[in-house]
Amino acid sequence: DQQVKQNSPSLSVQEGRISILNCDYTNSMFDYFLWYKKYPAEGPTFLISISSIKDKNEDGRFTVFLNKSAKHLSLHIVPSQPGDSAVYFCAASANEKLTFGTGTRLTIIP
Amino acid sequence: ETGVTQTPRHLVMGMTNKKSLKCEQHLGHNAMYWYKQSAKKPLELMFVYNFKEQTENNSVPSRFSPECPNSSHLFLHLHTLQPEDSALYLCASSHGQGFYEQYFGPGTRLTVT
């Protein structure tokens, strides 16, 4: 049973537009959420995170939104750039353990 | 070298072989992790070490044997693996087990024939 779900395996967005990546979770004990980005032949790199006591966290072009009642997390990238093309993983933490989603492959079209 | 390094990057082994994966972190972290990523599946946590002590074994078969001689090095010893063990094996580290931001190595792509 997957506790963290990324239902869109892939997403294509025009350069300069907004990219929105979504993540749903089922475990109400999750108290911290993270997004990781992965390029081919590299390990995932930490991008941005949010605590369950917040509903928004912003870092430059990246904003993460948390809707606890819907158990939904989203990552907004604006404006999207070609270098943003990668696989994005959502992760959630409970009891010092991270649970990952399956990832969404984002392709930015020049 | 900086960050988290893993060797080898690619490994092909038969089911009767014994091999080891190595991970080294240059970040001064105290917690280290092994993850497995199979095709179209999420990253699965295998083992956690905090200050060289194993604190988590996520029901991993005994054909996978971790070793953490110090806070900077982590090994995964492999023996009598099965073809379904073919996957990307990722090592990660963090300041401590309670620190959620983990830093990953590039992974070892393992193929069991």
C-alpha cells in the first residue's frame, strides 16, 4: 500500500510557464514533507521542504503548498526553465523515516 | 571529493557471486542510509545507521548485509542474490537520523544474472 502517491508519471510544460507537480498521501502521521529532484545518472538532490504546521514555503522559483485536510502536496515552479527537466520525488516523514513517491518526470519544452 | 560517493557505479553479478557496494560521505554527517529503487517503484528504505549503530532494518533479506565501520563509510555486502534484486542502490546521509534532508550518492546500478 503506497502511502505517498504521485499519480502523474510525466508532465510536459512550455519554458517560462508554471509547472505544478502533485503528491497525495494517506498517513496522517506524516509531519514533514520534502521534494527531491533527480537528473539521470545522479542521486536525488533535496529541493524544498515544508513542515506540517505550515501551508506554504517558498524558495526562489520553487513553492511548496500543503493542504493537510486533503492530504495533498504540490510543488510549483515558475517560471519553468530547461534545466528543471528532471524526475521529481515527493517524500513524507514520520518517526524519522522518509517515504517516497514514485516520481514525476518533468520535461520543459523550449 | 565532496558530497556522497558510491562505488562501483555499475555492477553485474551472478547469483552465486559475492560483491560489496561502497558508500562514502564527506559531509560530516552522522546518519547513513541504504535505499533500493526498482523500476517504477518508490525508493525503499533498507537500512539506517546512526552514529555507526544500525537503527533500522526494513525487513531486508539476509542476502544483503550492511556494514558501517565509521560515520563516513557504509558498505552493502551482497551474496547469493536473485534476479529480482536487480535495481539501483542508493546511499544517503544526513546530519542525524532526525534530520529529514538527506543527501544522496549517484547510486550503483546492480544487475543480477
